[in-house]
Amino acid sequence: MDHECPFCRIVQGRGKADILYSDNDVVVIRDIHPKAPVHLLVIPKRHVGSADDIEDPSTWSTVMDAAVKVARELDLREGGYRLVVNCGAGAGQTVNHLHVHLLAGRVFGWPPG
């Protein structure tokens, strides 16, 4: 754990967040600056700085499985949803802890950003 990381503080119960889902490996929270009517963050509990820092490929399946599970629980499949991973400041990553954005509730354009 990185004691300065805001997501690690949430995982440890020391940070404020609207938690929608939690298991042994991930936590899912509402984004505090939503870009869509549904904007959630799927966060591994183990600190990994970014997608570029993943050493164990099972991290991806753990995080993505949780994202899909939450999307299904919230009945987002019919309207569609988007999963986004930003890697590095130039790509829009503002917290240096791997997380997947789960966005839904509006039509998204392509290409993004």
C-alpha cells in the first residue's frame, strides 16, 4: 500500500468514497468528477501505479471481471457501457493507482477524447 495514494486510503478505510462493490481484490466507487450519468472506478486493492506497472496479468482479469459484474448488477448492458484505462498523465491518469473507468448512461462518441 502507498499511504499517500488516495485509492489506497479508500481501500484501507481511511478515505471517503461512495463504495458500490467490494471483494477481496477490488473496490468499485463512484467517481467524484463524473463524465457520464454513471461513472464508476474499478480499483484493485493492491497498489499498482498504472497499466504499465502490471507484472501479474491476472490483475487484468480480476479488475475487468469486477467491472462486468457491476455493470450487470446495475443493468447497464442494454444501454451499453464503456470501460476506459488511462496510463500516464499525458493520457489523463490523475491518480497513480491503476483503475478502470466504467461509464454509462449516455451515448459516447468515437474516437474518444
